[in-house]
Amino acid sequence: MSWHSTSIAQMAKALAAKEVSSAELTQYFLSRIDAGKQWNAYLDVNAHLSLEQAYKADMLISSGKGGALTGIPVAHKDVFVTRGWKTTAASKILEGYLSPFDATVVANLGMPSEDNPNGAGMVCLGKTNMDEFAMGSSNENSGYGPVLNPWNSEYVSGGSSGGSAVAVAAGLAPIATGTDTGGSIRQPAAFCSLTGIKPSYGRVSRYGMIAYASSLDQAGPMGKTSEDCALLLSAMSSHDRRDSTSLADSGEDYGRYLNQSWRAGNTNLAKPLEGLRVGLPKEFFAEGLASEVAQSVNEAAKILENLGAKLIEVSLPKTKLSIPVYYVLAPAEASSNLSRFDGVRFGHRANEYRDLSDMYKKSRTEGFGAEVKRRILIGTYVLCHGYYDAYYLQAQKIRRIIAADFQKAFSQCDVILGPVAPDVAWRLGEKSKDPVQMYLEDIYTLSTNLAGLPAMSVPCGFNKINLPIGMQLIGNYFSEARLLQVAHQYQQASDWHLRQASEVA
Ligand code: GLN
């Protein structure tokens, strides 16, 4: 059985029917991780710990105490602190760091225990590579080497959740967690032909998720299908008193609309999306968008139309400003969040130093990579007395306008459709010398984080050299279940998400 091409929805059925045990599944993926080291998708694997969890899961299943996801393996982005596995956020400054507790996301998905009665019982396969502190769009900023794209190993995987994307795309995990501050779930999902969702801000607890830009960070699932993402998100999200921005009513079944038609009472099975208004923002299809990406997204729009949806042109006039706004606000928050890595409380400390301030300076100089240092400098600068009004405050004001523009668009449509990124994956090294080039790649993903809206990436095609293309679906606040429904209906009418990366299939 090729479990790496099986959805977690099918895997759950096989586990319940005793066709396979969690220990067998876990061993299967651990062997694939071992054989697939060349992608550099994982930063820490511990077969002993994973199998220990799998045996526990098998016991839960056989005693009838298993839940929907019990026994299914999952990989976690290395930004979530994890008991047992090292957590580094792909930074040398945290090399070897072992957390004394689990992030809420890890606990929610993990083994149930006295302290964690609601754990879903999934088995942790290990920690996935990422851009250092989630800063990047290609996974070339990892302190532990880039992650290669399994569709073509000369190309980037996308970032910052590139390790999670490649773990699933290369069949080294059935599903994975990611985080998205400005596109880091959606863009690597698009580059590797996966389905991923960044929920509304506040849906998933940020407790134990190493902070990059706290007002933008949000965790979500990366999997093969919309159905799988709905299953994982339902288990990931919960109200958490330890995160002051966690929503009070977050525990919902995000898969509840998957097999329903958009409009209740519609019995026309050929047109399940009748009544759905899909907005196409004209700014998302303007200059800068690769024609092959535009073509695939337009074909996807036609499929939605065939399913009964109505296409409407909408406008998000401040789209271009999302880049300068994000690259002021995110570094500002990062410069503050990363001040805790000082050589005293966590991680790396320089061997030799003259005094305390020299120790800070040397530890941080040695521990942080170039992109992280760049952002700390930018962030510190825009928060300086004298520049604060000109940059930080101005960016905050435009952030409000960007959010208001979305509300205007949502008065005309139910979901917004566009590309995830202006391009497909690029060659390793192609943009690393020019950070601004790299920042421009985030143009279609940043605005949803600035507004706090949910957004998905769904496979919708391939270019001539077989590199994946993703489309983006954006919904209004708390409409995750509806987004997943639209994506699921699209996946019933298309097969892009079923293709497997040829180099590993
Ligand atoms: N590419 C963006 C950045 O470099 C977004 C990263 C993210 O979502 N974590 O900051």
C-alpha cells in the first residue's frame, strides 16, 4: 500500500477498519523520511519517540477511545515548541534547544493525557525545516540549508513553511502544520502542489509558536486535499486562555459544509456552487503576473463557473501598498519579538566577550542569519523616535484601509479568487542576492494577513516544465468552513491535487 499517496481521511478509515496500525503507518513514513533526506525537509526526527506515540495511539484505537485522527502521523513546522524534539525555528541561535512544554497546536494534535485530555492522538513524525524565524519566501534563509522542491530539485520549495510543504509533497508525511505571517502556508503549498489554509487571525492559538510578527502570525494545516485540511484545522483550533488573541469560539467542525451545495436546498447536483459569487480582483491579474499562472487561475475560475458560481470583477486598490506596509510592520514586530534571544535566556551564547553588552552583540551576531539581522535593523529603525510617525504609524493607517477595501469587495462577492504568487517556484539562488525581488513575490498573500482574513492555496495547474501553480481563495472573517467547501467542490471537479511529484512517486 502506498500510504504516502493516501489522504488522511482515507487513512483514518483504514485505521478504524484495522487494515493498518498506527505503528505500521509511522514506521512507513519514518522509512520514507530516511530515504528522502536529500530534500532537507526535516530538522529533527526521533523514531523512538514517534513509535512510542504510535503504540499509545494503537492502544487507544483498540480500546475504542480513538478519535477521528488518532494514530495518523503529522509533521510540525519547527516554529512550534515540542517536548522531546528540538525546536530551533531553523536558527543557529536556538541550536539544540529543547522546550519544556508543547505549543497548544502540538498538544491539541498530540497524545491525550491527564494534562491534555482533548489531544487528538496524532503521532509526531518530527520537526520540519523552514526559513529562519519564518522570514522568507523560498526556504533559502534556513540556518540549516535550503529545502529542495520535489517537483524539480533545482528549484525552491517556497517559504517559510517549505519543510512542511515538501514533507507532504514528497510523501514524507501525510499532513503537516505550517504558519503564515504573510503567505508562508499558501506560497509553499502553491509551489509544491498542496492544499493549505491560513485561518482568520485568532482561530488557532499562538501559544508556543515562536513569534515572528505577532499581529500577523497564524498557524494552519498543509495537506493533499481540502478535506484533509478541514480535518486537521478542526483539531488544531481551540480557545486558549494563554493566548490573549485567541478567539472565544474557535472549536468548530470546519468540514461541515464540504459535501453540501452552496445554497441550502439546491438539489441540482451538477451545480453545487449555484448562488456563490466569486470576486476576481483586477489588481491581482495586472502587470507582474506570469501568463502561465494567470491562465491556470482563469481556467480554475471557469470550473467554478461550471459548478454554478458567478464571476464578478472586484477591486482591491491598495494591493501594491501591502508590500511596503508589511515590510515595515512585520520587521517592527520582529525586532521586538527577537530581542529575547540575547544569549542569556535562550540558545547560543558567544564563547568570548568583554562585558555584558559585548556578550549580547557577539551572541546575536553569531546566532542570527543575514535576513533576520536585516529585519531587526529595519524594524528597529522604523520604531525609532523620529521615524515612528513617518513609517510605523503610516503603515498602521494603510493597514486599516487595506482591511476596509476587503470589506467593500465582500459586499459584492462571497469569496475572492486570485493567484497565490505572481510566479511558479524559481531556481535555487536566483533571488537570494536581492531581498526586494524576494519581497515582491509576496504581493498577493500579504494583504490577507494585514486584514486578518482566512485564505487558502489550492492546486490549479502546472507550467510547461511541470512546476505546480496554485490559486488563492480568500474569504471574509471566520468563513474557513465555506472556503474549504468551495475548494472541496473544486477538487471534486479537478485532479491537479492528485498528481504526485515524479522524482519521488
Ligand atoms: N515571505 C514573507 C516574509 O518573508 C512571509 C513569511 C511568513 O508568512 N512567515 O516575511
